[in-house]
Amino acid sequence: MSVEHEERGAGSMRSRLLTAFAVVGLLVVGSAVAGVLVIRSSSSAVSEVARAGVPLERANAQLRDAATGAAADLRGYLISGDRTLLTDLRTQWSGYAPALSRARVACRQQPGACALLAESDAAAQRWYARYAAPVVAGTVSRATASSQYAASRAQLSAFGDANSQVTALVERQIDAALRRADQQRRVGLWLLVTSTVLAVVCLVALAWLTVRQVVPPLTALRDVLRRLAAGDLEARMPVRGPSEMQAVAASVNRLADQSLRLRDAEFDRAQVRGLTRDLDRRMRQHLHADAVAEEVVGGLGAMGHADRVHVRFIEAGRMGPVAAQWSTRGLASVDPAPPGPTHPLESAGAVAARGHQSLAVDDVEQYLQGGPAGTGGAAAARAYAGAGPMVIAPVLVGQERIGVLVCARAAGRPRFDAAEVGLIETVAGDLARAVHHARLFEQQNTVVGQLRELDRTKSDFLSTISHELRTPLTSIAGYVEMMRDGDAGELQPMQDNMLEIVGRNTQRLRDLIEDVLMISKVEAGAVRSERLPVALAGVVDHVVTALRPQADAAGVVIDAFPVPAEAVLLGDHSQIDRMLLNLVGNAIKFTPRRGRVSITVQVTADELVVQVQDTGIGIPASEISSLFTRFYRASNATQRQIPGTGLGLVIIAGIVAAHDGQVEVDSVEGNGTTFTVTLPRLDVSRGTGQPTANVRF
């Protein structure tokens, strides 16, 4: 992998942006200062006009109004003789003096205006003193005043000319001030527009520079990130552009490098996990500890993590010989004998001292020569000659140490890293479980063999005893029957009753022996049966007929529902008969007086369903799962002292299983029991009706 390094555009984008923004800021501030100065200058000119020109112009206008008003009132009086006009004249003229005072104050900063003002004032004062005041005072007659009116108009004309000159001067000064303000405003506007244009140009240049320097690296960053997100961990970003973008590119490349390393590491771990699972699977296929050890050393050797692998097991508290080992040509095999003083790292004591911890050393010879006291010194180092890095992992079953797994590399090779040590410990744990299971299997086989031998001995004993008991029982039953028939003379009623009890118990004992013999034959595989079509209708009739006397004696009613003609199966007639006899006999035996036992047979496409239902004492729910165990009897049956051997249901289950069927129990204590037997149905239309080969079960 190569990464392109370009220093083009080197420098910090931050410094560039700060410089550009500083220039733009200076331009904006400069234009603002210029605008403020222009506004102040223009405001100053306008203020000057407002302070001097406007008050002077206003006061001069008031002077003109006062003088012309007084002259108009005088002329009106002279024409009309109305003396009220003289009052108005005095009123008009009274406003002349205040206006003159204001005008004089306003023209102090304008000497030319003050001179013209004085000239106009002199003309007005002469007019009033010569022509208006005598008329107002009454010292001049109306006719005389009228004759002087032409001369008074000359004085008023002189006043008007001077007053107009003052007004024209003020207006010229105001116009000049306004022109100066307008010029200053245009200059300010030009400065503002110029600075704004410069600022916009700078901003455009800054934007162009930013886009040119930032967008290409960002585009490259986007493309690289998309490739990385898509799983292309080889993608790298060119390190170029501003220093910030170079830093981002370098960081992204480092992240990609780290992701690639993590992916490669995860791939390696996945491979190791796969190999470990495969090794664990192969270990579980072996049922002998040494075979498991051989599988482990070969599997670890194939992984390539070690140059030599061997396994030892603890025997009688001491570390035993090498159970299995694997090595490459570069590293010699280990002495298979049990570890002595020259192999202190593998002794049972050393393993116990380390507890559950593995021992990982970088150089076993240096460790032994300069390591802790008791590690063996030079002699032990020679025993491990050629080995460098080494890992000794305990093989633990729970808290019990049963051996060690030792992995070594040739001298000069790299040390075992943490992942490799973890792998070795994992394999050691799998080895411990596999060895433990193998030993348990060996022990189980031994125990199973002993139990089978014991069971065969028991079955042989029961078969022998049963055969030995059958002969005398047959003789007893025969002689009892002869005596009851009167062959030995007439019997008294009491004697006949005694013989009847003997006969009944002889039959019970004979049934027990038959059951024991049947169980023995079934378990020994000695029962042979013929497979012929069996019609359940005939079997049900025979069972009902045979057990009717027993039911009548017990006060129990038997309900046998009609059996369909197609209820036919392929089986052994005697065994099916015995199965149904046992089911119905049990139902009668466990049903109190005035109870009922019903027998039904249902036919489906492929099966026959036989149900025997009673209203008897039922079976406790917790004991139903144990019913088909030899010699097991329900607790409520033993409490009521109902006789039985506990073998009838076992025989029933064996017969049903031999006919590829199944038996189910549904019972509620105190409410009766229902036994359901399901058997394969024989299609008579396709069956041959001929015997099949004998079947063992």
C-alpha cells in the first residue's frame, strides 16, 4: 500500500481564512469609518446652516413683515382716515425691535449680512421717524402726511433693497452649505460602494480559494469513506491540501490501517476457531484418552503454532509418561518416560504449584538456568535443549488437574503471544473434557458389562427356578383336582373348601411363574412368535368368555362393544390374546363391586385402536410413568391389599412393542383408568394370509 503525499497548498486553512476575514473586516471597518466621517461632515454643514443661516433668514423675514405691515397700515389710514389702522401700525411696528435683535444675534458669524442688516435697519428707522411716528403722535395732519407719502416710499424702497440683499446672501450661504453636504455624501457613497465591492471581491476570492483547496480533499474523503464502508479496506486517501485536511487524511488512513489489521486478525481468529472446533469434533469421536491425545497433538501441529507438542496425564498422583507427541524435523522429540528432575516444569508438583495458570516462557533454557529456585538448573536446561519459547497449560476437569499440554518452538523463533496462549488453553480445556468423557465412557462400559452379566445371571436363575417350580406345581394341581373329583374318596365340605383354596393359590403361583418365565424370555430374546392375520373380534369374544366368571364373582359388569370385521392385524394370536387378557383382568381386579369394564375397538385407515376402560380405583398421577417397570405396583393397590405381581403391564408393553404398536394410560385416582393400545392394521384385501418368518422380540 502506498499513499500519495503532496504538499501543494501547504499551510493552514485556518490562517488563510483568518487573513482573508481580517482583510474583509478592515475593508468593512474602513468603509464604516469613512461613512461616519462623511455623515459627520455633512451633518456639520447642515448644522451650520441651521444655526446661522436659517435663524437669520427667519428674523430678516420678520423685519420685512413688520416694516411692510406698518407701511400698509399707514397708507390705509391716509386713504380712509380710519384711526384703528394707526393702532395696527403701532402693533406691527412693536414686533420690529425683537426681530431686529434676533437678526443681529444670527448675523454675528456673517459680517456681510450684518452690514446689510444695519443698512436696512437705518432705512426703516428713518422711514418710521420721519413719516410714521408723527402721524401716530398726531403732530402731522393727515393731509400733510399724504403729501409726504411719495418721499416715504423712497425710504421704504431703500429698506426693501437692503432686506432683499440680506435674504439673497443667506440663501447663497445655505445653497453653498447644501452643495458641500451633497458633495461629501457622494464621496462617502463612493467610498462605501468601493469598499463593499472590494469586500465582495475578497469574499468571492476567499470562497473560490476555499472550494479549490477544500472540496477536492473532501470529495476524495467521501469516496474513500464509501469504499471503506463497502468493505474495501485497501482504500486510502491522498494526503494533500491544507494542513487540516492532511491531518484528516492521515487519521482516516490510520483508521483504515487499523481496520485492516483488525479484519486480518479477526480472519485469523476465525480460522483458528474453525480449526479448534474441527479439532474438538475429532476429539469427541474418540473414546480412549490416548487416542484423544494423539488427535490433539496432531491438530495443534497442523495449525502451525508450535514445533513440538506433547501431552502427559497424571496417574496415581504423579505425572505419567508422554501419552502422545508431535514434532517437526527442527525440534527433537521428548523423552516419553515420566518426567524426572530434568523435567521439573512438567511434574505434578510444578503443575499443582501453578494452580490453574499456564506457564509461558520466552526461552526455556534461560528460564531454567536463571529462573526461580527448584526449576532444575543446567541439567533441566539440557533436557529442553533446542527449545526456545514454551507454553505449559494444565489439563483441568473442574478443579482436578489430570495432565499437561506442552507446546514448544525451536530456539530463536518468536514468543507465543497472548492469542496463541489463549488458543492452547482452549485446546487444553477441550482435551480435558474429551478425556473426561472417554474415561467416563470406559467406566460406563465396564459398569454396563457388569450389569448385563448380572442381569443375565438373574434371568438364568429365574428361568431355572421357574422351570424347577413348574413340575411340582403341576403335580400338586393334578392331585388336588383328583381329590376334589372324588378319586380318593368322598370329601367333607370343609375338606373340599380347603382343597379349593389350595387349588386357587396353586393357580396364582403358576400364573406368577408363567409371568416370570415370559419376562425372562422377552429380556433374553428367546420368545418366538408366528405372524398370521388375527381378527380382534374373536380375541375379544374369547377374553370376555374367559373372564366373565371372574367378573361375575367380583360384581363387575363387562361391556364388550361390537368389533368391526375389518379389525384384523398381523401378529401372534396367543400373544394378542394374552395381552388383552391381562388388560381386562387388571381392569376387573382393580374395579370395586357394581363397577363396569368396557372394551372397544376402533378401525382407522392404518391402525387398530383397542381401549379397555374401567371405573376402578385409578392410579395416582405421579405413579403413571412407573407402571411399566418390573414388579412395580401402584400405592393405592398395595394399600387395599389387591393381589398382583407387577409384571402384567411389563408383558403387555413387550407384546405391543413386538407388534410395532404403542400403549398409553389415562387415569384419575378414584375415577377409573383407560388403557389405549394402538396396533398396525392389516388390509385383508391385500394380505396373503400366510405365515411370515418368525420374529424375535
